[in-house]
Amino acid sequence: MNDTGPVLPRGYDEMPIPFGWFAVALSTELAAGEVKTLEYFATEFVIWRGEQGEVHAVDPFCPHLGAHLGVNSDVVGDDLRCPFHHWRFNGEGGVTDIPYTEVIPPKLKRSCLPAWPVCEVDGVIFVWYHPRRAAPKWEVARLPECPEGEWILAETHDWVIDIHCQEITENGQDYAHFGAVHGVPFAPAGEMKIDGWVRRSTVVAEMETPRGLMTGKIDVTATGPGQSMTEFIDVTHVVQSQQVTPIDAHRTHLRWQMYHIPGLSDGRLRVTAARMRDLVKQVNQDIPIWNRKRFHDKPLLVKGDGPILAYRQQYAKYYDFDDDAEPGNIAARH
């Protein structure tokens, strides 16, 4: 028993880790020539940034004699050099140099070290995870077009939360909790549409402001299980780029990058900063509940709960590791 009570089953042992593109670092967290070992997806892998700036990721153990490539390795050009015998590997996992032999067997040159697909977009490094090494099925999404020039990155936040990653994005479909947890005065009305691997939803809700109640709109575009872009259009215009990355079935790394339009006056900047603080406050209200809640495979739902079942119907495709079919189209109104 711990300080908060007995550790009871929470339903996550039976839940697999979904496949998809997932954030593993911000671009600023990996310098040229730097090597890091990362632990996600109940496993680990090694990433590095070559001298030309490209990021690569491979399995952690050298296929020669098993040295861990995240321990005392270095970057030579764009290659990763093993510390044990100085074998060098490119980003595809092929051997490019063995200092004590002149002949590298062709099978080693092709790819003898499993590599992970990597994509770096809008200042975030993503890797493609699939337990059976299937190729990526969709592209990483980018920030929406800014209506007035280029988005300004204002804040970044991250949290490690004791919950399965599916539960965090399901929270957005749970319309009833907005009033109970976040104090939204009226139940929001919204629409959700699913098209292939993309889920789009619009929620309209009344919110308190210094000038009284006003109607705000929240547009969400979620691409795969690990990435979403949310536009908050109300007293200001904020974009929240969110990444949800499973550490294992019980823990999730949540990242936010928050943007606003350029050219704001001091007054609009203060309003925008307050809006961002409120969004951070809301997730901090959710986290204590997430840290101890249990997943119900068959929840008792009533009218007004939101499109939770439609959300789960699409999400199930991310556990279908043998099926290459696209998920169907779903529309749900609540």
C-alpha cells in the first residue's frame, strides 16, 4: 500500500500500445552531434542528429557484439559510431565503416540494425512506432495556416501522467466533464467527424470572460493517436499543438506547444497569456483524475456524454496490427 491507498487494477494491463507517429523530443532538445537514449512504447531506442542536421533513430544494441549504442557512442559526419569496436551506422541501419576490415559484407551494408522512421515537423521530432515494423500509414500533420503571417511560439509545456494514452485524447470527447471539472457554465454542443486516420471535431461553449459570458469555438484536428492541433477562437486566437506519447501502457508523456498570431498589442498579449494560463489550469485539473481513474471497456453512458463510442470505434484501428485497411468514415453529433 502506498501513501494514497492500495494499487488497484486500472484496466491498462490488457490495453496494447497503439501504432502511429509519436513525439519523442522537441527539436531544441537534440543538438547536431548529440546522441540520446529514449524510453517510449515500453522499449528503448537511440536517436542522434547528424552534422547535416537530420535526425535518425535505431534499435539500441549493436548487431556486432551487443554494445548499447546510447552509451559512449559518438556521431561521425551523419553516422552513429559504436563505442565498442567503432563500427559506423547510417540512418537506415546499414554499416558504413569497420576500421579493422576492408570488406563489409553486403548484408551489413544494406541494413543490419533496425531503424525507426523519423520526421521532424514544426520543431518537434516524431518517430513511427508499430510493434510489427509496418511502414507509416499517414503523414505527420503540420500547424494550420496562420491568418496573419506566421504563428508565434509563446509557451511549451509537458507532463508525465499515470494513464494510458487513449484516455487523454478520449477526454476531449467527454463533453459532460467540462462543466464538472472546468466550470464551463453550460454543456458544450459539438460535432465530430472521422475520415480515415483523421478525427475532426468542433465544440461551441459558453465561457466566462471579464466582459461576461461569450461564445467560444474549439476546432480540433487529430491525426492518428499521437497528434492533434486545436484552435481556440474566442477572446483571442490560440493554437495548441499537442502530442501524446505512450511511455508504456500505464504512463504517457503529454506535450504542448502554444502559438498565437503575430502583431498583438500589449492588451491582446495579456488576454492571450491569460487564455493560455487557463488552458494549462484545465489540464492540471484533469491530471489528478487521470492519475487514478480506471478504464471501463463498457462504460455506462447517457445522452450528453459526448461521442465517446464513435471515438473508440476509430481508435480501435490503432490496435489492429495485422490489418492494412483504412478506418471508415464516422459522423457523430451531440
